[in-house]
Amino acid sequence: MDFSLRLLFHEPRIPQNTGNAIRLSAVTGAELHLAGPLGFDMEDAKLRRAGLDYHDMANVHVHEHLEAAWTRLLPARVFAFTAHGDIAHTEVEYEPGDVLLFGPEPTGLAPEVLTDPRVDAQVRIPMLAGRRSLNLANAASIATYEAWRQNGFTGA
């Protein structure tokens, strides 16, 4: 049984990160939504290799652009992950159906996405001072597992 969390990668650029997110989707039951334009082809060898044999077990949706993703995902609470967020990822009380939004590597989410009225909160994963960012797949994993933990690891 899935716990109905949705990950949304906006304009991902590195196929290996998306491949790892496909594995994350497969092992947690979270949906993975990719809003283009993508920086790679979905048949990219690096993406396939990073996702191993989990592609058929993952729930992946590719959207032409962010507006198309919003059409599919809303209404829902949207948490935009950014190093400049005002609340820690552990302070959010995650619910089934929430959308965890992550930006492209290496820039992160653009200001107009972060301030979009459909975004409910800007969330950060704590890091030591002077560090720029976490790897996209690692950040998505940290957030997904915190949300899943809060929901009792439903389906595990």
C-alpha cells in the first residue's frame, strides 16, 4: 500500500539523480512527477543504470512543463525545498497527498516558482553553515523518509 506522497522534480538535469529517485519511488510507494523540460531523455543509459531494475515498480509521471504538473497534482499542499526555506523539513506535519517540490541541479528552484501562490511553504533540510546544497536525490530521500516515517511507514 502506498502512502500517497508525491515528489515533483522541476526541470531535472542529471539523469543519475532522477534514476535514483525512480528507485526511491519504487521502494517507498511515492509517486515521482517530472516537470520539463528535462535535461535528458527518459531512455538515457545513465538514468536506466541508476534506476536499476526498479523502473517497472515505480510510479513515474512526466509532464511537459510545471503548469501541466500542477493540473495533475492540485489541489494538494506543496512544500518547496530550498536551502533558503524558513522551516526545517522535520517541522512539517506531512499528510498523504502532499507534494514535495525540488528544483533543477545545480540552481534549485527559481524565485518565481518559490513564490508561486500554489506553494504552501518553503522548506529546508538543515546543513552546516557555508555549504551550498545537497545532492537532489539525497535531498528527496531525506524528505521522503521523514514524511513516510511520520505516516507510520504505511505499506512497509
